[in-house]
Amino acid sequence: MKSKQLPIAAGFLAGVLLLASGVQASEQHWNSTQNPVGISCATCHFDGYDLLVRGEYPHHNPLAGRHMTLLDSIRHCRQVSLKIDTPDNTVDYALFQFITTLKEYYDLSRSLANEP
């Protein structure tokens, strides 16, 4: 029995480490100023809290004048605010992962705070 538990635990630990390294890489994109205007996502969105309280996606983006998914919103912001003409799916998905992880942590924290 123990021989089956060890690989499962090792697999879980490997998954946690992989997620942590992915989030760390995503956070680097969040803070990167390597773009034509020299600002980062964090310049406008700070810790991302404003993105978390906007509600569920897709939702109406008044600046774009249409309904957008989170990924659409990331791409729109990178093109319009950061002046990045050529979308980079790797960066877009890394930012998506970062914001999604923030949201999951935020939701979990709120849930735990409301438990008796």
C-alpha cells in the first residue's frame, strides 16, 4: 500500500512545484516593462486586485466597447495600453495563468474568512 502512496505524493509535489514555477514566470511578465511605453501590467493594476473584483468573465469592457473574455482583455490591454502590435501567446497565457491564480487565491481567502 505504501508503495502506491509515495508516487502519488511525489506526483502531487511535482505538480505543486511546476505550478509555483509557472506562477513565478507569469509574475515576471506581470512586472515586465519590456514594451514600447516602458510600463508593466502592475503599473496600472498594482497587485491585480482591481481585476479580481470586476466579476466573472466574459463581461462588458467599456473601453473596448464589447464583451470580452479574460484572455481577450489581456490581449486588448497589451495592444492598446502597452502598444504591443504583435500578440505573444506565451506571454498572454502566462498573464492569464497569473491572474487566474490570483483570483483562485482571492476566492479561497474570502471563503475561508467567511467560515465559522
